[in-house]
Amino acid sequence: MFFRVFPWLTTSMPDHPPFSPDLHAFSQKVWCTTMTTPQEVQIVYCTVPDADTGRRIAATLLEYRLAACVNLIAGVESLYRWKGEVQRDSEVLLMIKARTADYQALERRILELHPYELPEIIAVPLSDGLPAYLDWVKDSEAQ
């Protein structure tokens, strides 16, 4: 396992008070956390027909701790071929930050709630990310 200490707690910066040994000791005990790897977190994209549907799905994923954060991105115009015809729809894109280990449960929950016959549910692996943010994603779903 990897361990890290948040550097801003242990160094002196021009806008902050000088380094304190007591603060350093505190940071070693309290802020030393297990580092989440990017492979443990993913972004899941899902389009929905409207913001109300998106909010309902997002709230359920958060309630069941299947997502740490869901962004609703309005104003998405989708063009696609469906049953032999080119379609054009206004949609809302859900950008779901979740643990990779929870993907199957997250997918099942979206399928239960989604109004489309064949919803777009695409998981994208991360190549990198802010370590503290990745930890937050992992920890917020586990609590």
C-alpha cells in the first residue's frame, strides 16, 4: 500500500504561518491515508431525456452509495441511428464518478430507473487524477 501526507500541512508557504513541528506530527497521525489508485475510480456516462430523470437517477445512486458525485450536463444534442432511422434528441448527460468495483451494481440500478429501452451506460477508466479527489470518491461510497 502507498501512504502519503498532504504536503500543505507540513511546509511553509508565503500566505501561511511558518512550519510547526506540532502541525507536522498532527499531519503524520491524522492526514496519512491509503492512496487510491486511478484504476479504482471510473467515470460513467449516461444520457437521460431530461433533468428530472437525471436528478432522480443521481439521487438514487448517491443514496445507495454507488456514486460519489453526479454532474448533470444539460443542453446535450444527440444524433444517432435507432431502428434504421437517424434520430436527433435533446438530452442531459450524467457524468458519474464511482468506484470501479461498484460498476455492476451501478449499471443494474440505472437500468431499473432509466426510461429508455437501451440506455447509454459507458464506463471510462481513469489514467490519473488528483490523489485527494480519488480518495474522496472511494471513501464517500464506502461510508
